[in-house]
Amino acid sequence: MFKFGCRLPSCFRSIVVVEKNFKRYLSNEVAHQRFFEKRSQIINGKAISSKILSDLKCDIDDWINLGNRRPQLTAVVVGDHPASELYLKNKSRAAGVCGITADIVRCPKTISQRELLNIINDLNSDDIVDAILVQLPCPPHINEKNVFNTINVSKDVDGFNSVNIANLTLHEPGIVPCTALAVNSIIQELGKPGVIKGDSIKPGAIVIDVGITMMSESKGEKQKFVGDVEFEKARDIASYITPVPGGVGPVTVAMLMANTFHCAVIRKNRKMELDQANSMTED
């Protein structure tokens, strides 16, 4: 905590500057009207979810037609937290839509850590159970990290086990946390060519376009890479703008080379430190 009268951290100073600019912007009557008339486009998460579940149902139906059993998800609930009940209701509904069997193991909020871990271990050894999730939040006396790490890595449907987190960090195969996958799915649904129109950009803005999609304007035309920004119109409004291709891509490759050199320097320094330590040991 910082004390009143002290110099504010940079993040707080930025907030103060933004607030002052915002108030100055709203002091202009025309700007005030434009600000409140222009509203953000709402991302329809329910529509995206419905599409995902519909596609998943087709995959599960094909899986069952090959002679496999229906996937089984088991949720472990500790206590009766209101938010948990709402989440469970939504998860059960989604499971029904895509054809997954869902089961709930309810535990009293007074359950001990050891008793809860024993339940999880029983589910780990149950061949019928394909996926295990522990509904959050847990009571304060439960160590959630230990709970997550007790779940079998291959059944850790939330992706919270330390092994799955490490695999994600190292880009190794594993189960990715559902929220991260959700955000990625939304981005994939909306990161479309030319989705950012030229008139959506503030005059003088600096536009860094990281989007990249291969497409052709008409049938038979040679395919080309385009970004997420409507480039030709945006370039007349923005003060600076990166093209696609030829913008972020080449700089990314340059950073790869810089990182390669950085790795070489680190390895050289570590070797020198090791040689020096070995020399001191011999002496």
C-alpha cells in the first residue's frame, strides 16, 4: 500500500492522466454526445458456445458410432456456494447438449482435506470417469493447489494441475485451462480480415496489425495475406500503420535472431561461471 502524499506508481499516474483527458473530452458538448451515442459491439458468447457445442456433438456421435462409450464428466462440489450451483447448472446443460454424461459428487463444507483427496483418488482409479473437476470456490480450510495436483493429469479437465500448467508454458501436449481456451475461441471467431474498419480508427492513431489471414478476393485469383485492419482506408487516418505482410512479421523474425544471440550470451556466461567454480574447487 502506498501512503497518501507519496509519489503515485506509474500505473496510477496513468489512470489520473486518462481521467483528466476523459473529463476534458466530455466538457465539449458535441464530443459528449458522440461518446454516449457510439457503443461497443457486444460479442455474443452464447452464440459462439452453441456453435462449439453443436460441432462437439457431431464428434461425440461419431466417437460413439465407432463403438466407444459416452464420455463421463464428474464434478466434485464442496459445500453449497450459490455461484457453484449456477455454474453446475450451466455445465450440466452444456453436457446434455453435446452428449456428455455428467455426474456430481457432493461433499459437506466440513469435509477434511484428506477425505476430499481420498474421493479424488477414487475417481482417478475409476475407469468410467474420463474427466474430473472440483467446483470452485472451496471452503477456506481446503488447499486448492493440493486438490488440483491430486487429480490425474489425464483427467484434469480444468487444466489446473501443475503438470498441465507446465505443459502449457512449454508448449507441450496437455489440457489447457478452459478460460484460456474460451478467450482463444472468441478471438478466433472475431479475428477476421478487415474486421477493423478505417472509420473505427481515431485520427492520428498508431496501428500495429498482428492479424494474418490468407485469402483471395475472387475465385481463381492468387491468394494473398491480409491483416485484421482495413488497410487502404486506415492508412489515410492513422499516423502510423503496419502493413500485412511486411509489418510485424519481419520484426518478429529479427527478434528471433536477437533472442538467439541472447541465448548464446547466456550459455557463454554460464560456462564461464562453471569453469570458474571448477577452477576454485581444484585449487
